[in-house]
Amino acid sequence: MIKQYFKIDELGGSVRQEVIAGFTTFVTMVYIVIINPKILAIAGIPFGPSMVATILSAFFGTLIMGVYAKRPFAIAPYMGENAFIAYTVVKVLGYSWQTALGAIFISGVIFTLITIFKVRSWLVNAIPEPLKISFSVGIGLFLAFIGLNETGIVVVGVPGAPVRLGNFHDPNVLLAIFGFILICFFLIKKINGAILWGIITVTLLAFFIKSISLPEKLMSMPPSILPIFCQLDIRGACTWGFVAVIITVFVMDLVDTMGTLIGLSYKSGLIDKNGNLPEMEKPMLCDSLATVVGSLLGTTTSGVYIESATGIAAGGKTGLTAVVTAFLFLITLFFAPILSIVPPFAYGPALIVVGMLMISCVTKLKFNDLTEDVPVFCVIALMCFTYNIGIGMTAGFIIYPLMKTFAGRIREVSASGWVLCGISTLFYIFYPY
């Protein structure tokens, strides 16, 4: 019955192969259970409840991806979006995390509606490939910088020199450097779960040098989610001053999901002869609903994870892969005590490595056309130097059509490209400077 529902035989797979693929995907992305709540703790969201929200959000999104969309893709709260909420919306702009979650709920509802009416698929075709690549590179550098700062490898400097090298006499900083090198070693050796094993190893070493201490229990019932469950402030998010945040969350999720879905679909052989993903609305609807549910649970924007590629490479072809991954996420609910002791210098190297992997696609950029080089440069530079992912993305949407117009190549900009340009212009009009 399982084979028939997921059409495993038709795709040339097996139940055993799908289960192994599900385990592989889980092991390579379970780090989000630790890192997402650690990042959101910067915004004031308590770690324990946040971890539960992260797990439940990943479980819900990945489960409906497997059962409804029947694709071997896993969903969890996005890296990048969580950093935007914690570091930009809350820490820099001074909004509460409750209001930030309200913005995520609103954007999730909008995503759900435009997905149902197929507007989202229309917008997907608006983004030129150079901009897609620049988004990945910019977000990668942003995450790497956060990781460097969290580990103490790079610290805040002085006026005129905003950043400087950290204290390499600090054993925790040395552990972070070791963690980065160790994860890279695991990746080179193609060890599944490289990032997770790196985090675990550094955490254990931190225990042995007494930088951290073990909890009284290694397993327990999950922490209560009530402190953050349904605490979102939708009314506070429905203000003119917060329009920029909603637009940013909207644009970021649109781009992230689109790029990841297309990339994974190519890798899994799900693309049709026209280069399109059949029934794209189904996986897009899954991440939209996961975002809505996630905001109610108390976490940030959810979407398809590129780490799903590891499960696909292990033979995952159907939604059964996602179902297995979903239930493995659910099991982690009972390991809260051991997960909560992971220090910044243990998970920070993972951020650096993820950032490094994200910028690898820079080699696909062709720096021989200024109409594309200028927007690409602005995206990458502004993401990093303004400490704001949304500014870089929206800048690219505005500058790209302008450069094409200056060159007399306005026909290269699609109608939906101008729509994104207009949306991005609103971002700067209503941005809370």
C-alpha cells in the first residue's frame, strides 16, 4: 500500500532506499534544531520553547511535503530568515519578537493565497539567474559573518575599524576553529551528518575542558511551548512602519523557496522536458502552510532545505523520504536537555560552513555584462555591509531593471520583474530608518 501511494515502484525505488534517504536527510539538517533556537534566543525567544517550536514546525512541514506533495524534500525554519528576525528586526530595529512573528504569520497567509491562485509561480519566472546566484552568495557571507562573530573568531572593533580578530588565546575560540576544520574534514570525506558530528565533537570537548557542564538528565519530556505558543502580535505588525519587514520576509521566502525547489528538482530528476517542476504549487503550498503554523508555534519562516539533496543522493525519490525525516524530527523532542547545552563556539562553525557552501555557486556568475554585474554586486555587498539580507535582495530587484533600461534592453525585463521592482521600492519607502 505504501509503495502504491508514493508510486515507489514507478520511480524505480524501494521502501528500504526511501527510509535510508530519510535518515540521511535528517542527519544532515538536524543541526537546525540547535541553531535556530540559539539564533532566536538573541531576539529574546526562550531556547526550550523555541526548540520545541522548531521541531514541530519541521515535523509538520516535512510531513505534509511527503504526504501531500509526495516529494523527497524536507522543510524547517530557514537559516537567513531567522537571522533577519533576530539580528535586524529585533536587535537593530528594536521591535519585539512577538511583532516579528506577526509579520511572519501575515506573510505566510499571503504566500498561501498567492500560491493557491498561482501568482507565486508567475513571480518565480521574474528572477534572472544572476540575481538568484547573488542571493545565495550574499546570504552565505552574511551567515558566515554571524558564525565568525558568535564564535569569537571575529569581534566588534572600534570606529574606523568596525571588526577585528578575536582572542586566539581563548580556548573556546580555538575549539571553534577546530570545529570548523573538523566539519570541513568530514565534508571532504563525504561523511553523512558532517555538520552534526562537528557540533557534537566540539560540545564534548568543551565538556572535558570544563567550558560547559552536562545537564542532570540527557533525556526528558519536551519543554513547554506555552511561553511562545500563539504569542504573535498581528495587530502590531499591521502598521505602516512594519510594512518593510513584511515585504522583506515575503521576498526572502519567495526567493529561497524558489531557488531551492528548482535546484533540488533538477537533482532528483523531477523537472519536465520544458525545465519546469510539475505541480510546483503543491510543494510551495507546503512551505506556505508550514510558515503559518510555525509563526503560531513561535518560530520563523519555514521552507525547503537544500540539505534534502543528501537524501536524494542516497536514493530518495518519493514523499516517503520526507515522511521518515519528519518522524525523526519528532523524536528529537525528548532530547532537549542535551541539545540545550550546545555553546555558541560549537554551533558557530556550522554557520560558517553553511555560509561557505552557499557561496560556492559564485563560480556560475559571468562578470562580462555590467547590466548584470552591477545588481549582483549591490545584492552581495549590501547584504553583508548593511547587516540586512532584505536590503540586498530588494536592491537587486530595483537595480536590475534599471540597468537593463539604461542599456536599451528593457525587453529583457519581464512583467513580473517590474512587479518585484515595485514591491521592492515600497520596501525602501516604508523602511523604518
